[in-house]
Amino acid sequence: MQRRFLAGWAMLVVGTLAATAAAQEQPAAPPVLSDQERAFAEKLSGATLVGRFTIDGKAEQAPKAERYEISKVSKLRDDYWVFNARVKYGDKDVTVPITLKVLWAGDTPMISMTDLAIPGLGTFTCRVFFYGDRYAGTWQHGDVGGHLFGRIEAPQKP
């Protein structure tokens, strides 16, 4: 009986200490950005990607217009970034936070997205790189895919 009491008491003390330590933990500090990461976040936050996309197998069709309004881009951790974006695709128009992997080829950032489900739009795969005031890449949505390209429009100043 005394053993159970001591074991129970020890568990209560350990549990209380663990809960107290967890409650005192500070929220995770935002990741430290390199100069090129900071420039990337600043360039895309508030920007609009305005361009065109092609559909494989439909070379006779002119590229279709696309538009992505990005309110904010911020690094989450490691290679993962959150893009808060308004996406217009076909008859869909949604604003969603999308967590994307961003890899770097020297000074060039590239989104690497594989089979990512975007609420209201479907599942997509893409590789899109950004350089200067342009972007370009490939996209896939199920059996349909193609290329995309365009310009990065800076945010309008009030």
C-alpha cells in the first residue's frame, strides 16, 4: 500500500514538474534568415505572379492566363516556407496558406511541391524557380500538366 502511495506521489510530482516546464517553454523563435532568404521573402510578400501556363498535348492552344496574389511569404523551418496566396485556377478562386519546400540553386530559389493537396483546388506537383522579376517552371494536376512562366509584380505602393 505504501509502495503504491509513493509510486503515485512520485508520478504526480514528475507530471507536475513536466507540465510546469512545458508551460514555461517559450514559443519557438522565428528562424534566422540569410540575406538571400530575407530578400526572397520581401520580394514575394505582397507581390503578384502574373503569367501564362501551357497544357501538354495542346500545342495549338495559346497559353492561358494565370495569377497568384501573394500576401505574405515567411520561412517556417529548414527548407519549408508558408505562402499565403490567393490562387485563381479555372473557375476556382481561393485564398489559402500553403506550406512549400523552397530549395536553392546558388542564388536562385525554387519551389519543390510533390502531390500536395490544396483545399478547394486539388492535388498538384510543380517545380517553379524565381530569378529577378520572373518565374518559370512545370506543373502537374492529375493527368494534366504543362509549363508556366511570368513576371513578379511588386506590391502597389499606397
